[in-house]
Amino acid sequence: MTVNVGTTDRIIRIVVGVVLIALAAAGRIGAWGYIGLLPLATGIFRFCPAYRLFGIQTCAAGKSTHP
């Protein structure tokens, strides 16, 4: 799996994911807030399937998770 999420993008995804999940858990925005699992997962794994589909890469070119 090739890394396609850069550092800034990763931090934003993780923060947004955690905030959405916390708001949903607190009952502030309803159950749809658990959609925050998606940006959280893509931030943790540094891979976004949609980025691959559209040919987007926000990290340095040529990086991969396999040595």
C-alpha cells in the first residue's frame, strides 16, 4: 500500500476525526458524527482510497510503507 497522505493532511484528518467522534459520543451532533472514523483511519494509515482513485498525493513522491 503506497502512502498518499502527507503530514499536514494527516494531522487535519486525525483532529477532525477525533472531534467528530467526541461530539457524537457526547450526543451533540447525533450518530452521523461517527463518520469521523473514516478521516481518523485514513490519517492513521496515511492512505486514502479516494486519493488513489483521483491520482492525488499530498506527501513526498515515491514513498511507500514497504521498504
